[in-house]
Amino acid sequence: MTLFSEAHEAFRAQVRRFVEERLTPNADEWERQGKFPRSVFRDLAAEGFLGLTHEPQYGGQGLDFGYNVALAEELPRSKMMGLTLSVVAQTNIFPPLLARLGTDEQKREFLAPAIRGEKIGAVASSEPAGGSDIVRAIHCTAEDDGDFWVVTGEKKYITNAPIADFIITLVRTRPEPATNSLSLVIIPTETRGFRVKETLRKLGMHTSPTGWIEFDQCRVPKRLTLGKPNLGYHYVARNILEERLVGGAAGVALAQFVLKETIRYLQQRAVGHSGRVADAAD
């Protein structure tokens, strides 16, 4: 039994051509700049690489998960793992939440334009003072105000936040530290009170914008609550399984690519009679 069919491999070849022809030649320049053009998302969409598994009525192709894996395995050939991370965020971090939990209105407002590469999204869970212990670490609150949530707090280490048009945000809607005290709210970044405090400098992943963001009494319509209130922890815990699976596939593919490139480079090196690799200074 093989994981990939002939159709998957044909798709993989299409992705590889796109990556090697359209992305890899820009790697050095985009790494120096610490960013890549927003137009890359539209280019990916034009090739049909966004929304692979989602419903056709929202612009998706209704394909199986193997296509997402193939895409994630080919993106590291761009020689930019930052770009790879940002694209994976656009395919496998926030879209599954919208696809599984969103209303038709939410999908048309956020998922469909994301699949077209017109809107960039993000998911914000981690905060300056806490990360993986979600139940106790979330201090960003959403206070009930009739038809609105009033969101106050900060999020940090959020992939694509500095360039996002909307952010699916994990907020505390009940005071007790319990698994049924958190909710997911879609917050457009044009909302008054939202700001990017800082685009973080990192040791690597330079082309992936990572943000520290702030919500200062952002009034968000309750119609932008994703799924049911107070179940946000469970939604995020389930979604992270898919995120990590695709991220792992990209990481293993990168290691394989680096190994092959290293072997190719070494085979081109001149070797002296002593068996020692000849350096330019010899």
C-alpha cells in the first residue's frame, strides 16, 4: 500500500515546477529582506494550491489530505522554511477551523477569499506570559456586551499576524481556568483597537512574519464567534493535530532535501591525492 497515488505524484510535480521556477530563484533576496511579496498567495491560488481539501462552493477542490502533504513536502525546495511556514498557515492552520466550524456566512467572508489568496488569516493562541498550557495561560478576555464581544489582551509568536486580514483568536469568556472557559472569535485586523505591537526578529524563518499583537477593547460582533462559545480549547486541541502533521511532513522533506543537496555539493568538490578535499586556499 502506498500513501500517494499517480494523481498525487502528478500534483507533486506541478508544485515542484512552481516552487523551483517561481520561488527558489528569489530565496536569497527575500531572506535578506526578511519577507516575501503578498502576491505569492495569489500566485499559489492561481495554481490551485490553496483550499485543496475544502468544498468547491467556497473555491476549494474537495481533494483528500494527501494533496496537502504533497504540497508541504515540496515547499521546502524554495530554500525558505519561513515562506513554507507562512503558506502552511494559509492551508492547514486556520482554514480547517473555518471549514469545520464556520457558518456559511463566515466561510464566504473569510475562507473563500483566503482560498483565492485575497485575504491572509492567522490563529492566535499563545500569549507573552504563557504558551502550551492553554487552559491557565490565556489572559486575553472577551467580555459579553450584548451582540458584541469586547476583546482585551495580547497574543505573541503569531505566524502571519503582521500581514493578516483577520485573526482567529482564542479568548477567555469565563473566568475559571477550565477547558470550557475559552472561545474562538474571528477578529478582522481593521477592527478599532487592534494593532501589531512588534514584528518579531528571529534566528531563522526570516521570511515568515511573526507578530506580537494587542487588542484594546476591540468590539467584535458575536456573529464572528467560531463554533460554540466556551469550546475553543477543544477546537484548538483538535486542530493542532493536523497542523503538526503537515509541519512534520515539511520538516522531514526539508531534511531529505538538505541531505541530497549536501551530497551533490560534495560530489562536485575536487579531492587531492591525499584524499583530502581541496580548498581554494590550498
